[in-house]
Amino acid sequence: MREAGHFRRPSHAGGAEELWFSSLGIGTYLGEADSAADQLYSQAVQAAFRSGINVVDTAINYRHQRSERSIGSAIRESIAREEVLRDEFVVCSKAGYLSFDGSVPADPMQYFNDEYVTPGVFKREEVSGMQCMAPGFLENQLERSRKNLGLETIDVYYIHNPEAQLAELDEERFNSRLKGAFATLEKAVAANKVQFYGIASWNAFRVPEGSQLYMSLEKCAEIAREVGGDDHHFRFVQLPFSLAMPEGFAASVQPCSKERCGKERTSLLEVAERHQIAVVGSASLSQSRLTHDLPENLVSKIGMRSDAERALQFARSAPGILTALVGMGKPAHVMENARVANERLMDASEWKKLF
């Protein structure tokens, strides 16, 4: 498989160098929560493996656990046909949102009256909106995800949008909860249930300091070291990265100690590199909004055959982005995007000229 596409190793993410990531990964967020979408997602993941795309990204709440289960089915079938080996693909999942099972119940507030609200899972006061990162809840969700996926070990396990809790918590209480979550995931690594963990965020690492949803990656790394020492396993972050949302590279909103970066504020990508954290980009097509009407100057500079391909080429070529994720709910989507995955990346100097 490694010869089938352009693969990278997270060379600066301590301990993760044995993993190989294709420059494009398959996202599994969108789609109906029904059996037809389940089958198409399973077929899409199998097509991705055959085409050389080996990164699969999901979350327990995506399509109410059905995306994880569709991936699990695809993995079983691909391995049974000897089309892929376990060490040739990377599965990333997330926990943090209260996750329904198969469909949305008539009364979502049942979560505060049913099996979840038992000693050791979570307490009502540990939930902000629908977000929870209490240790018992993460343990519960991890076990469900491992069962859904049919995997003993999940390669990368993210805390999903923890910044949602900042609407109700001050910084001290939030950091305390994050520390407890990291400690839980370090234990999961020790038990071989997870290889590495991280944070998958929509806003936290793109917005300026002072915004309600802002988080400092350097502070997260500091908390990880408090919990796991210098050999901690907080080695991944995920955030939107695209032509529409390039802040991970273009916005100097993240603090960085002068001894590490030589300046007080810099980009998320630079801080991540300094702290040995790999960066995965999500929403590479901004949910199809970048598939048409790109400015002519981008068309000429990026090349490729279509605006969708140009948007993917931009995202996957960004210096510091390990993998660019794009939703692929059908095998046809995989085959279209696999053409881009097999193209040469843009030269870093040419890519930076786009700015």
C-alpha cells in the first residue's frame, strides 16, 4: 500500500513515527443515519484502502455510531479478502459528545436518566451542552468505539471539541477537566487500547486569544507533560484547514515560548512542530463550498483539473499538515479524490507564495 499513494510519517510527533499517513484521508461525518448510507460508507472505506488512501477519520457520534460500525464492517471485509493488513491503515476516532445509538431518541434528555448516568460514567454537572470529557465517560465511549470498529487498538483517539465547555467553565476548571481527560487517555495507551491521543477542534486553535472558544496548544502540551512526562502520548491535533479556513498556517494567534519559537505569537502549525504534535486538517472542501468558482489566480497557481482538486491539493500540500481529510460517503467520491492523492505535492515555496 505504501507505494500506492503519497505517504508521510509524523516525523516530529514523538513516538508516532511508525505510523504512515496518506496525504488524503476519508472523513465519515455527513450522511443519513440509515442502512443505505451504512453500506455506501463501508464500500467507500474498502475503495479507499484499495486506492492507497489509508487514513480513516470518524467519531462515535457521527451518524449516531453508524459511521464507526460501517468502518468496522469495511475493515473486517478488507482483511478477510487480504486486501490490507492491520498495520497498513490508520483509524482515528473521537469522543466528547453524548452519542446516541443508531438514531436520535424522542427525548435526548434520557441521557440524564438512563445507563450513562451511573457511578463512574458521568454526572450531570460534568456535561456542558452535549459535551463531556469526564474520565468515566471517555472510558465508556472508548470501549463502545473499540467494539463498533472491531479494533483492539485505535491509532489516534481525540477529545472532540473540548472548547465547547469554555462557555460554562473558567480557565482553571477547564484545565483541570482537560488534565483528567489526558490522564484517562494515558491509561488507555498503557492498556494498548489507544496508540496516541489528541484534540479535534473546530474553533479552539484558529480563533484569537480572548475569544470564548480559544485554547492554547502550548498549554495543552504543558498539561500533557504534567500527566505523562516528556514521553506523553498527546501527539495529534485536528482542525479545519482549507482555502476557506487557512488560519492554522496564516494566523499568528497561538502563544509560544521564546526559547521554542523565538517570538511570542505564531501559527498553530509552528507551535505544533515545536511541541512534537502532528496536525491533521479537516473540512478540506468546506463541505463542497470549494468545489467551484475559485479565483482565477488560484486556478493558475495550483493547477490540477478542477476546483475540487485544487482545493484538495492546497490542503494536502500545506507544510506541516500530515493528512487532509475530506468526506467520502460513496466509492465514486473515493475514486475521484484518489487521483489527487497520487499527484505530486506542491513545492513548499510555491505553496507559500499563495499567501
